[in-house]
Amino acid sequence: MRQTQKPVTVRFPMGDYLDITTEAEAQNTTSADIVRKAWKSYQENKNIVLKLAHLERRLLLNTFEICSATIGLSPDERKNAAKQINNSFGKEVLK
């Protein structure tokens, strides 16, 4: 039989434990459910951070393209400008 759940033991400082149990009582649920919800929220936030990083990169790329076109950079000038921007960011953000 395949196991669908696994118990996990977590130690919290007493203040956090009391906050968790108080929240559980306020929501008429268990401490375990509060911890599960916190884990789910953490996973969702990681996904949001990744999506925001992709959005930031697209916005930067679009802004660069708009500025390059507006000031009439040649392909070589555009490559040099992209290299300078990548150097200032310390990573390749533009290609």
C-alpha cells in the first residue's frame, strides 16, 4: 500500500507555538492545519518570486529595445550597450 501522508515533527520556540495554537483556535482548526497552510503559502510565494523575476527580465528587455530603437542604435552599438548593462548587473540580463 502506498503511503499518502507522512508525519513531521517540528520544534518551535514557545512564543511561536502559542501563536500557532491561538491562530488554530481562532480558525477552529488544528495546529497541523496551520502549519500545512503555511507550507502551501511558502510554495506559492516561491512561484510568485519566479514569475516576478521573469516579468522583470521581460520588462528590462522591452525597455532596452524601446530605448535602443528610440535613439537609433546600430546593431553593434546595441550589442555594446547590452554588454555594458550586463556588466553593471553582474549577470546576463540582455542578449
